[in-house]
Amino acid sequence: MPHERHEHEPLTSSDQELVLSSLERDQLAAAKKQPIPRRKLRGFEKFIFWSLRIYVLFMIAVVLYQVLAGAR
């Protein structure tokens, strides 16, 4: 007996493959054109992404400094 899905239960990858394989070409093309909404990030996830952004900016500054110092 198949597992019944709740309204907000995420699809597994095998479920997604089954759905995509059952669509016709024009249905699949239309489905791919649908925009995917942004994911709502929680506090810790936002902190991680902002930390990565700051790290990247810092490393760009370090590389620029090394390039300019090496050019002298």
C-alpha cells in the first residue's frame, strides 16, 4: 500500500523522478519555466552566509594586496 503524503511533506528524489518522467514534453517545459521561490533562511543560516560573504571580501582584499605588493 503506497505511503500517503501530507500536504507539506517534501517529495523524495524518487518521487520527483516519477513525476518528471510522467510529464509530456510541453508539460515538462512549462514546469521548468515556473519560478522557484526563495527559501526562508533561519538565523543561524543567515549568520553562516554573512560570514562567508565577509570572508570572501577579506580574501579579495588579501589577494589584491599581495598582487600590488608583488608588482612593486
